[in-house]
Amino acid sequence: MSIGHTLLGLLESGPRHGYDLKRAFDEKFGHDRPLHYGQVYSTMSRLLRNGLVVVDGIEAGSGPERKRYAITDAGITDVQRWLATPEKPEPYLQSTLYTKVVLALLTHRDAADVLDTQRSEHLRSMRILTDRKRKGDLADQLICDHALFHLEADLRWLELTAARLDKLREAVTR
Amino acid sequence: MTPPAGSLLWAEQLRKAYGPTLALDGAEFSIHPGEVVAVMGPSGSGKSTLLHCLAGIVTPDAGTIMYGGRELSAMSDAERSALRRSEFGFVFQFGQLVPELTCVENVALPLRLNGSSRKEAERAALTWMERLEVDELRKKRPGEVSGGQGQRVAVARSLVTNPRVLFADEPTGALDSLNGERVMELLTDAARSTDAAVVLVTHEARVAAYSDREIVVRDGRSRDMERAV
């Protein structure tokens, strides 16, 4: 995920302090991975340098100064461009698993075992997501569904590979 | 071997052949009350045969199945039939409801077959239909309800006798994702609340994710992934 674009997008509804941005990000997108303050401030410095945000005001308090950021027209255009650009699909996500399976075959280990163990691990993650989905709100459900469908796609690959192990063994040990 | 402590249904070394085809070749299984176990594996791996053996529908050629401390193969056909009617519940993928009966009559049917009065059976049926959120369909016939609704009616029927084991063979196979998930939520919630064990045959990972653990059947042999890890 592009943190910069996400923070920019959050600024479109109005100027915010760095702390508010972090809180909004964590609430809507952070879930398992909340942002570090350092990430927020380094990202905002970069956006400032690139003219995508400006400092809208500074509040002096007992602690460090609190900058309030506002998005610029260039920032809005950048968010628009990001939203309109499709993400690159990652067709080789399975390469590590493929390597493990082939290595198992080459070294005369049980490749079905590799696949079964991976399936079990995937299902373990799917159980956690399913449970979270059942207890969560609509946002949780949609986020978990996205992860679940990806894990399910991996599992389909695992099943298909398991069904083709004999042919794969022939091919790689030829 | 002896069944693990607390297991409700347990099997070992099951073999079953259909002609020259070996459907089960040393399969094992165990489940505790309140547990949901997914039986996974590719088509033709033997998972449905395993379910049918465990439920006493099919007799294995060899091996042992123990249910509640009794050996299934030592029971008479009549005893096994009685067991299936009173202690086991079944949900399948298709065509389980009797088209001529209303939904509430369908749900009440297992109780009627067990000798309950119509009033008593339909009262219990309605309680389960409410839990499965299909009580408003009570007077409709199966042909008048959607696939997802019909499947929930079938789940209500499978639970109406308060079975100790629920056998579900691809229960969401004919449903879309949303309906399938709702059926699984309701089915597993209902089973857990009554401490029923669920043997869930599925090839769908999203459905298996509602289970507590899975066993994988391949070439008639089973592998308990929890014990394997």
C-alpha cells in the first residue's frame, strides 16, 4: 500500500495534524499494522518537499510544534492518478512455494508433505480471518474477505500442484 | 489402538473397495463433541466414502468405527438406522427437501418419523427455523424458496433431533459466497451451541475455515493435519 497516497487522500476532506492523520490511517487501514509516528512525519516531509502538501498552520504547545498539513492541487491530482492506475498483479507470488516443491522432488523428499503443511498453515490464517470477520463490522468483513480470497487462490494452486506432483516429478528429474 | 479419551466418533484402518477401485485404504478419523472437523481432499480421494462409513450408511470392508463406545459394525441394520434417525443429522449439497411438504413440515419430518406428534414436531421445527432465520418460510414449499433459504431449511431439519453428530457433505456447494458463508455461520453456531460434533466434507477452503481442524484424504488415506504439525 502507498502510505503517501493514503495520507494524501485522507487530507482531501480537510487539513489535519500528523497525529490526526496517523489516527485516521490506523482506524481505517491500519488494523494489524498501525503506522509509526516516524513513518507519518517522514512521509509528510517528502510530500511537503514534492509540493503535494503545504503546512497550513503551526500550533505551539508545551511539547514539540504541531504542524497542520493541507493538500495542494498537485496533491489532489496525484491521488487521482494513483486511484486511476491499476495495481500490478503479482503472478509469481508462488515462486517460493514452487521452489520448495521442486527442491523436495529433486532431493527425493515428500513434496506432498510440503504442500499439506502449507495448506494447513494457510487454513490456520483463514480460520483467524474468518473469526475476525464474524466478529467485525462491514469494513473488517471486506478487508478479511480480500485476504481470504487471496489465500483461497493460493490453496487452489496447492491443490492443483498436489494433483500434478507425479508429472512434475517426471519433468524436473528428467 | 483405542479411541482417544473423550472422542465421540473414532475410526481406524478403514478400507472400502468398489469393485477394483479402492476408495478407502487405511483411513483414520476422530472427533470430539462440539468439534467441527473438515474433511478435505481432491475429487475421488475418498472423503465422501469416509463420511458414509462414519455415518453407518456404508459398511467398510475392514477397519473399526466406534461411536459413543460402541462398534458400528457390531450393530444390526435396525440399530444403525435408529442411530441415524435419532443421533445423527445430515446435510447434503442438493435435493434434500421433500417438494410436496411445506418447509416447516420438512423440518419436522425427522421428529414425525421418530414418533412425535405433529404439533410437538412443528413447534420444535419452528424453534430451529427461527435460529436459522427461515421461520417466515414455514408455509412455503421448497420450490418457492431460494437455494440459500432451502439450504438453511435443510440445516434446521438436520438439527431438529438435536443430533450428537452432524454430517455435512459439501453443504454450501450449490450456493454463492454470501449465502454459503451465512449457512456455515448458522450451521457451526447452532452445532457448537448444542455441543454437536460436525463432520464437514468440503473441497472449499473458505468453508473449511469454519472448522476447528482439518484432515486431508488422499488416495483413500487420511492425514490429520493437527497431529502432523
